[in-house]
Amino acid sequence: MASDEIDGHLAHRRLDVADLPGKPDATHGRLPHVSARLTQVVMLACFAGLWQLAVIQQWLPPQLLPAPSAVWSAMVDMLGQQEVQQDLLVTSLEVAVAMALAIPLAVVAGMALAEGTGGKMLARLANVGIAVPQSIFLPIFLLIFGAGFAEKIIFGFTHAVLVILLSSAAAARAVPASSLQMVEMYGATRLQIHRKLYYPYMTPVILQGVRLGLIFCVTGVILAEMYVSNVGFGKQIVFWGTSFALPQLLASIFIVGIATVIANQALHGLERRAGRWREV
Amino acid sequence: MSSTPRAIQANSHREVAGSLLVVDNVSKTYQRPGSVFQALADINLTLPAGSFQSIVGASGCGKSTLLSIIAGLMPASSGTVLVADQPLARPRAELVTLIFQDPTLLPWLTALDNVAFPLELRGISRPERRDRAEQLLQLVGLAEFAHHYPRELSGGMRQRVAIARGLVLDPAVLLMDEPFGALDEQTRIRLGDELLSIWERTRKTILFVTHSLSEAIYLSDRVFVLHGRPSRIAEVLDIALPRPRNLSIMGSPEFGRLRNQIWNYLSQE
């Protein structure tokens, strides 16, 4: 069709704008987001208030429930110590390496699992694998890999990889068959099919899996450190627990919890950005 | 005004010379362990350049399968598809483009980028593909919605974007697989009318699949009736209603006669 033929002869036709679903208002999606944040802050404040009240009223012995201010002081003090900083760094590094290994492997395997003929059987195996608590295998990991940096990374990796793999497979299966036919019909190469169709469709769902996988990975790494290691933040938690130093123990737990929540929220932000097209 | 039912075999062999699309004795059989199912048998079609032809048939009679074979998306068990005398064994959207019932727009792309998508796959420069996509959006009356995302468009508008995308590679043949099937009757009639305007303007060769008898008669020069098990071309009707057509033609006695005639073929056991 010559371009001069296309002169908008239909432009005169009245468009049924009333039929439109409506362009989402920029503030439309933001309000619930702000409301959720506010709810979180209020809940946190209520928790701290209840905690302080429990200390004042001595609902629990002071040895078991230190005041929030004592835990806060312990946290500030701990974060200033070089040894704690090093342990935090080691744990963060182990988690980062484990996730860096798990994510690409799980995404590729998940896609192969979704596309391959033996996909259903592999998915069942992965589902069985994820249903078994992996912590019971820790002694075996120690026997095979020893008690070093690698063992903790591998333990974190195995905790995360199945979760991400299953979410990747689910994401690949969610790509509409008609869209796949459409890009094939327009002559997309295999690489283009992955870049232009699979990845945009899959990324938000994969990021959901990565968020969940991160929590599993942190659990695996900290568990391995608590069990045997002489470096890493898991060791700190065990040390303060066995020393009955409740302010430091609670501070350690909060440090891990807050760091994980921050990482999770950052991933959630990426997920929202990648999945903006899903918002109606 | 007259219609001329006759056997398609005779028809196709007579008209192969000079036809843009020739479907020659195409059959499709699905084989599974312990079972064989023949979906299509000895399908012969010819589409002269610039013609608008339709296939009607009951749900599940293999209309979509036939279009997938013609588009090169699915191999035929036997027979050949020729476009401009060249066999078509794989998708070649610059020759034959299929427009699906589902608009299959990519939800993260704007209407403009969706229309330009086939050009992007071919490595055409951004300004060139934008120009082309803008022209086609204007053709389908959606120029002012170029930067809207599919979720911001109505069902009819999405399908018009899909039609614009189908035209972007300037294909010789446009296959349309119940493109308005998921729309309400009012939108469907209006879009059919707009499709006729686009066709009259571009004179693309169109093979349109529908289960709406009225839609097939209103739009087409010729209607193929797909029927039986396995499905065959049971009848061919030339639609000699005058063009340009408008919706009032649907109330004419000839329109009603053609509709009844197709219905009689379809309802035969």
C-alpha cells in the first residue's frame, strides 16, 4: 500500500471515546500506595508502644524483654563495631553471590521447564523439592562442602533456586500462545522472541519469585552460619543468644530483618516498574 | 444480483491462473498414539488479487487451522499453498499476514509501538517505523490514540490497532481470523463497515473467517462454506451485491436469500 493512499480517510469517523476504559489517573495508583505506607508506619508505632507498655507493666521479666531504647542503643553500638560490620559484609556477600548464581540459572531452567516436553515431570520434582524443609540437609552439606564460605553460598543458593525456578516456569507458561504465534508470524528470531516477548511478560513474575527467593536465601545463609560458622551475622545471633544478652540478640534480629525488608522493598519497586503495564 | 453455487474443485482449477493466493488440495490430519483425526480434507481456494473472500463454518470446523496453514504457522499434512506462484511453507508476513481474533497487542507498548512492532523486528529505523505506524493509525482512525496503551483502549480500538499492525508490512494477502468475534454486535457491525472502507482504499486481498453469515455476505465478493467431517469446502457463493455497500443492504431480499442459502448448506447433516 502506497503511503499516499493512507490519508486518514477514516479520521472523520466519530470515535467512541465513551467506550474507552479510561486513561489511568497518575494519582489513582499512588493513593493506595501512600495509604499502605501510612498503615505500615502506624502499625510499627503501635508495636513499639505496646512493647514499651509491656516493659513498664513488667508483663515479662526484664531479662526476657528489654526496653526498646535498650535494643536501639545495642543496635547503634553493634553497628559501630568493626567485627559486626565485617560479619554483616560477609553475610551480605554470601547472599549476593548465592542470588547471583541462583537467578540466571533458575530463569533459564524455568523457561526450559515450561517449554520442554518433560516440563510437567520436572515441575512436579521441583514442587516436591520445595516442599521438603532444606534445613534438615545442612549436616549433609557440611560433610560434602565443609564449613566455609562456599558451603554457606551453596546452602543459600539451594534455598532460593527452586522458588525462582518455579516462578520463572509459571511466568513463561503465562505468555499467551496467541502472542507467541503473532511474533513468530512477523518473523521474530528466537532471540527476538525472548527479548521482545518472553522477558517483558515474565520479568514482573520472576521478580516476585526473586523477592521470595531472597528471603529463603537469607534464611539458608544465616542458618548455615548459626550452625557452624565462625564468621557471618548468624554467628553474632548465636553468640548473643547463648550469652543471654537480650538487647544485643534482639538488635541482631532487627538488623537482619530490616536489611531483608529494605532489599525486598527495592525488588518490589523494580517489580512495580517492570509490571506497570499490568495496572488497569 | 445473483449467486452461483458450484463445486469448488472445478472453480479453483478454472481460476488458478492469475490468482494471488492458491490453496491446492490442502489436508490436515492429527496423529496421536492410537488415534488419527482428519480436520481438513482436500481444501481448494483461489483468491484473485484485490478480492475480499470469506470462509464460514461452525465452531471447531477447522477455519482457524486452515488460516494457520495458509499463514505458514502450521504445516499441511498434504497439499500446497502458493502466494504469487511461490510455495509458502513458513510464516512470511510481508506476503501473508494473519490477524487473530485476540488483538495480541503487547501491553507494555503504545498503540504506535504495537503497529510498528513488525518493523522493529526487521531492524527498520525508529523514525521510519514511526512514520509508517502513524500513517496506518490514521487510516484506522486512531491517530489521536497513538500514545495510548492497549489497556486504555476499547476492544474495538484494540482490534483496529491490530489491523493497522497487520498492514504495516504491506502484505499481499491479509488473513483475518474472526477479528470481531469477541466484540458486541454494534461494535462488530461498525468495525465491519470500517474494514470495508479500509479494503476499498487499500484493495488488499483479504480472506476473512467468521461464523457470522451476515458479516460474511456483507463484506465479501465470495463466501466459502466449510462443512462436514473432515471439513471440506461444501459450497461457494459469489456475492453479487453492489458495492460500495452500506448497512441498509442487510435488509434487502437478496441478502436474506443468500443468508438462507448458506444456512441451508451449514445445517445439512
